[in-house]
Amino acid sequence: MITTHPVGKTFFGRVFLAGLAASLILMPASRTAHAARLHTFAALPQSPQTQAEADEARREREEEERERQREREEEKREREQEKRDREQERLDRLQELYDDGREALDDDQYDKAEQKFSALAQMNGPQTDAALYWKAYAENKLGKKAAALATIAEVKSKYAQSRWKKDAEALELEVKQSSGQKPNPDAEPDKDLKALALQSLLNSDPSRAMPIVEKILNGPESPKYKSKVLFLAAQTGSAQGMELLAKTAKGQGNPELQRKAIEYLGMFGGERAHKALKEVYDSTNDESVKRAIIRSHLLSGDKTSLLAEAKNEKSEALRKEAIRTLGLTGGTSELEQLYQAESSIDVKREILQAFFLSGDSKRMEQAALNEKNIDLRRSAIRNLGLMGHSDLLQSIYAKESDYSLKEEVLNAYFISGNAKGLVAIAKSEKDAGLKKKAVEKLSLMGSKEGNDYLMELLEK
């Protein structure tokens, strides 16, 4: 009978267990050694070709990330600019409606005036009280007495502190007194005759005429008639006339008359008006009044006042208004002073735009080549495209190494319709991305030069 012994009690069992234990002890070490060998292998220098490829891939990833970052920043700037542009467009639209309505009143087109001022009132802008007054004025001229009284009531209830309230009350009295009478808006012979007589007296004897003018301006007549009388006084160019304009420009009465007085000072005041307008500008916080003064400087060509307002005004919107007006007056030396002293990128961009308005391509070229801020250089390049300076753009593209600026040159060629410049770049450019962008723009232009080049590409 054979007896079976447990493993470990025999010689062979002991040998088996000893080997198993040794293998278990050595296994972790061998794994560690294997991992170390892999690490050492990974750390070995790669071949030059492999290293170059890795470096190139890294550079491409970094460039792509920089490009995405530039695009994100550009999109953010564009959104902010679009927001500002929309607000400015809204304000411009409000002013346009007001001016159109006043022009319609001057032409006795009361239906049109009513429509313009009604639209303006519905937009709830800063001129709503004025719009309601003029709407009521037009309604009265059209014989819509009840509608006019309702509109006047709206002025009195919603704008109790408005400077239009006094005129609205005077108009209300006129409407009530004329109720039941057949409207005849074209028949105002007495006022026309009085205006002719007043004009003659202003030309021959201003000292006698001015008290009459002041009495009319302070009386219950409509702002439309008062504006006409104020214009007659301004035309004389007399010291009394300028004094009256300056007094009215300070805003003692109706806002419409104040705006007209500011305008007439710019038209007829010359050097004498500069001091008066500065006093009004420095004494008011009303942006609409300040904006009217800035625009009056355009009529008089007063670059000195515009420079002071562009430097010292706290409102960025008004500063930009003064800067743009400097450009329209050709104030390039004043704009240069501002540009050198300015720290805000947004304001400097506005100054570049003013250089564009003045037609100063030399200053634009300097900014495109030497400005440290990339965004400002892009703005300058874009303006050069709008100004049609292809030779300058070609020179900038050849010297430039920044990808985004080269791309802006392509955009400048595109907006200026310069297919020839784009074709030249597409043919010579070695960067595949820029070449593709040039071809994309050519495909949108539909020009003969561009289409001929596109055909060349298709035939290759």
C-alpha cells in the first residue's frame, strides 16, 4: 500500500515551494526593472527627423492656440464696438427724426411732421418731450384739436419739469381759443408781415429792433416763429445780435431756441462766438447741448475749442464727437497732439478714424508700420484700404511678419476691391493659410483678375 504525503513533507515538495517563493519575491523587481528600461528608452534622444517633426507640431499647436486667442479677443472687441455703434445709431436716428420733423414744419408739411414726431416720441429717447410738443403743434395745424390737447396733456403730466412745458401751455391756450374755427395753416399774413418789417428794422436800426426781438422771444409765440425771429437777429452780425444769441444759448428759455442760438453763433459769430460757446459748454451737464456746441465748431472751423473739448471732456462719447469733428475740420496737428498724449486704445482708434476723415494717409501709414498696439495697426491698415493706398499695403505686407496683420492687409485689399493685389499675394504667398484666405476673398469679388487666377488654379 502506497502512502500519500502532503506537499512540503517530501523532498520534491520542499523544492517546489522554495522555487515558488523565489519567483514571488523576484516578480516585482523584474516588473520595476522592465518599467525602468521603458523609461530609459523613452528618454533616449530621438532622431533629428523625429525631433524636428515634434517641434513643428508643437509650433503649429501653439500658433493655432494664439490664433484662437486672437479670434476670441477680436470677437469680444467687435461685440463691444457693435454695442457702442448700435447706441450711437439709435441716437443718430433720434436726431434724424427730430431734424426731419422740424424740416417738415418749416415746409408746412404738417402730416409728415406729425408722423416724424410721433415716431420719435414712441422711441422714448431724451427728446420725447420736444417730440410731443411738436406733434401737438402739427396736430393743431391740421385741425386735430382734440388730439393736440391730449398730446399737450401728456407733456404736462409726464414732463412737469420739462423746459417745453411753458410752450406746451401757451400752445394749449392757442388751441382752446381757436377751437371751432376752420383751420388754415398756410394763412399767417400778420406774422409774415411782422417778420418782414422786423428784418428791415434790424438791418437799418438794430438798437430799436432788438427790444422787439427780445419781447417776441420771451412771449407766447410758437418756438417755430421765435426761431425765425432769432435767425433774423443773428444775420445782422451786430454786437446786440451776438449778445442776444449768447444769452439764448445759455438756455434761459426753450431748448429748441437754445439749440438754434448755438447753431447761429457758429454760423455768424466768428471769433466773438468762441468765448460765449465756451462759457455755455463749461456751465452745462446736458450732453445734447454740448453736442450742439461741438457741431457748431464745425461751422466756424474752431479747432482750438475742439481740441480743448477732446482733451478735457469726461464723457467718452463727447470726446469722440469732438475728435471726429476735428477730423472733418482738417485739424491734423491737433489730432497728432491728442494721439501722442492718449492712453486709451479705444480713443486712439477714434483718432485714427479722424485722420481718415481728414484724408491724412501719411499719418495712417506711420500708425500701420510703427504703432506698438496690434489692434491700432489693424485699424490703420483697414483705413489705408478704404483710402485706396495699394502701394502702401503691398509694402506693409512684404515687411510684416505678424500673421494677423498680414490677414488684415488681405481684408483691406478686399474692402477696397483690389483683386490685383490679392492675386499677387495668392501667387507668391508660401503660407497655406494666408494663400487660402486670399483665394477665398477673390472668389467673393467676381472680378476679371480674380476669376482669371481662379481658372489657373482649376487648370493645374
